[in-house]
Amino acid sequence: MSYFMYDVMGGTVDEPGPETMRRVLDGLVEADDEHPDVSMTHESGWCLSAFRGGLLVWENPDDDSLGPGEMREVAREEILRLFGLLAAGDVAAVEALPWQNRACLRCLGG
């Protein structure tokens, strides 16, 4: 199973362990308008992006059947837990969470 993260400056970290995930997430203190997030992408195409302030965005850019979902004010430890689930390939557990603002893009003509 393969996954990778982008740090806040866009650098790639291949298959990080829990401590490296923490360090990547800690990099959000340096986030700015040009570099606002860190993310993890799984080989399945699913991506979880975290922004300073606890915004999470869940999406699969390879599958246009659903728009991105989001959660706000997510605690740091919960973000790390979700990164761990995605790294382990447990897409179903992450997908089952109460993501907001999802829309069927095909239904909207997207």
C-alpha cells in the first residue's frame, strides 16, 4: 500500500510514519496564503488536506461523482488519527465521517 504527504511548502514525504506525520502537521504554523495546507494522498486517489485552524478537506480528484467534503475545527490528534487511517488504507472509515458540503457533481452538471 502506498501513500505520501505534501508538507506546507509542497515537499513530498513518502510513506511517513506517525512521528513524521506529526512533524508535517506541525509545519502548518508556517502556513500562508500561498502554502495553506498539508495533505496525505493514498494510492486509491483519496486525499485528506489539513489547514491551520482545523479545516479538513476530503476528496478524490480521480472520481468526480462526489464533490469534496469538509470538517471544521478538527483537533490536531483527530487529524493525526485520520491521517493514520488513510495511510493504512482504511478509506471506508474516513469516508464514513460526517463530511459537510458534499454534492453530487454529476447531478450539478460538473
